[in-house]
Amino acid sequence: MYSVIRTSFLFSSILMVFTLCAQPKKVVADKIAAVVGDRIILQSDIKNSVADMVRRGESLPPNAECMIMEQAVVSKVMMLQAEKDSLPVTDEDVEADLDNRIRTYINQFGSQEAVEEIAGKTIYQIKDDARESVREQKLAASMQRKIVEHVRITPVEVKAWFDKIPKDSLPFYESELEIGQIVIYPKASRDLEQYIVGEMNNYRRQIELKLTTFDQLAKRVSEDPGSKDRGGQYQLNRNEKTWDPVFLSTSFRLKEGEVSPPVKSKFGFHIIQMVQRNGDDAIVRHILRIPPVTLDELDQARRKLDTVRSKIIAGTLTFSGAATKYSDEESAKYTGPYLTNRDGSTFVTIDQLDKDMVNLLAKLKTGDYSMPAAYENEQGKKGVRIVHLKSRSVPHRMNLHDDYSKIAQFALDEKKAKLMEKWILDKLETYYVNIDPATAEECPQLKKFSADN
């Protein structure tokens, strides 16, 4: 099974290139580790890529540098072929990728200044240094998609792949569940909303009178767990669609240092301070307050969901249809009411669920719908939900009956990886590849790139 997992990993990471992460100043003098066509791979970039993996907390294999070197050579070959095939990668695609990475690092390290301090260079220099490698990465990714886009797997191939796994190597799977939910977040009373607005105006006055700073106040009173510890700070881009539109438009109307009046978004009430702006990019701070809902409002939501549940059980309304119509969770409108993993699968394990969900499930059989129950999301917003337990597997060894979709994906990944490997070996004959002798000596897997093989 190890070889299967390893093959899948290599396929998914084969396009790995040197990250944009703000790297410390290089202490290793640049040395050409390999030449592919008219492109070079520097030894210092390989070492800095390994350092990045360590900073991200990733576990390193014993031959991490050799692995990254192999991937870099493959990526160069694929990039050169993508250029030859005129696969489209626009300047806008590259800039959007760069901007997204910069936002990720600013959110990770807390501010633009922190990123620049760690990198020893400005944001603009970081982007300039990374622009060519990002373009290469996107070209290589386009090439990979083109190579494997028509690869399919048949049931006969899936069974043959499964039958090759030694029975004592089959992985053990914990219980997995398919779970849907319909959530209603009742609105707070107008009186409570006005009370919160009054408090927000008071915060604004304190900041304007310099009785406190926005940073200090956000750490003390903000109800946004994602930014509270950073003094309410976020990096924004005007064109990024993931932000609440009211929050985004209010932010970009502000001048640097200006604090907005209270504004209402789908999350609650905010005051926002513009810290720094550069075109469509900005750094802001905000304070979020969520008007509390009373028991009366929660009871009204509970009665509404009880009626919805009755219609579902009676068969006059489907669970998915009810979620689309009544759920206040935005994901229910687009991806459906069922919880998903990062890979998009609707099968989740018990450790991925909140404790209240676990308690609800203890009373449900497969196919059941829970009674409406109180719910609080990760942002502390209170609501009521009903839960549907669609399926529950028992702990088991991998088998075709229970795990066909997983096995089919493993088999498909291996088939793609073999096609990729064949494609690379065939293309190597058409490109000049020269590996530094010292590097080749340390990394036996690079011998296949040698012209002598």
C-alpha cells in the first residue's frame, strides 16, 4: 500500500516549484544544480524550498533535496513543452496567483511589514523574484492537465488494481458518515441591534479621541476569532469574491487612518479602519460585534424548522430542496447541505464534527432527521439546525464494496502517474538535461535524466 500512496503523492506534487514564501536571506552561494533546455535550477533554490517546508511544519523525507530536485527537473520539461504547445497562461493569471500568495503570507505573519522583515525585501521585490517561477508553475500545470485529461478508469481496472494489494497491507478505515444540516440564524431584535450600534459608535469616539488604539480595542472587544489576536487586521483585494460585499465596499471607501461608522454585514456589525492601501490591495483592521439573539427568536426558528422537518418526513419536500429554500448557510445554496472534506468528498469522520453534532448523531439511525436543536457556528453566531444522517459506515478494512470510489481514485491516480512517467521519459530525449555531477552522485533517482541512460 505504501507504493500506492507514494505514487499518488508524487503525481499530485510533481509540479512543485519554489514557493513565494518570504524566505530568509540566502546563505548558500548560488550554484547551478541542473540545466534543462535553456533554463537553470539553482542549488540555493532547492535548499530554500526545503527550508520553506520546515517553516510550514511539513515532515521531510530523508532525501528531501533530491525529491525537490527531481520535481524541479520534471517541472522544467513540462513548462518548456507547454511553451512549445502554446498553452495559454496570461499575465493576469500570474498576477492573481502572486497576489493570492502574498495575501496568504500577510495573514500568516500578521502584517505586510512582518513579511518584508522576514524576507529581507519589499513585497514588490518578493513578487518580482517569484513572477517567473509562478509562470513556469502555471505552464507546467497546464501541460499536466493536457497530458492526463482523457485518462479514464474502468471497473475491471479498479478490481485488478485492488487485487494486487497484499491482503495484510489493506488500510483500516474508521467509521465515516454522510451528514447534512439545515441551519437558521434568527435575526436579533431591532432594540438589540441599536444597542450594539451605540457601542460601536462609542468605540469609534474612543479611537478618534486617542483614548485607545484600534488594535487594542479589537483585541479586547471584537467577536471575530479569525482576526482578534491580530488586532482585527486583514489583507484585502478589491476583486476577491470571498469577502462580504458590504465589508469590502466600505473598506475601499476609506482613506488611510480613517475609521468607518458602524456597518452591517451578514456576520454582524463592524467598524473598519483603513491601515494601508495600494490600488486594489489594502490592509484593514475591523471590530466585529454580533447582536445577541434571545430565546424568543431561537424558539421561532425552532418552530419553523420543526414544520420543515415534518414536510421532509412526509415526503412533500426533499432535504436538499429544503436546504436550498430555508438554510441560512450559503454553502447549502451552491454545494448542497452535506458536510464535505477538503477534497470535496461528502464522507467525514467523527473527529471532524463539532461536539454538539456528535451528541445529536448518538440519537440518530441511518436515514433519520434530528429534531431542531440549538447551534453555534465557529464565529459564535447562534442558530437552530436539523441534521440528516444519510449514511454511516462501520470501521473496516478497505474493500471493493464499501470503498469503491476511493479505490477507483487510487487506481486512476496511479494510471495517470504512469502515463506522466512515460511522457517524461519520452520527452527527455528531446530536451537537453545536464545534472551537476555532485548533485547526481547524491541523488541516484536523477540518473534517469542523464543522457547516458
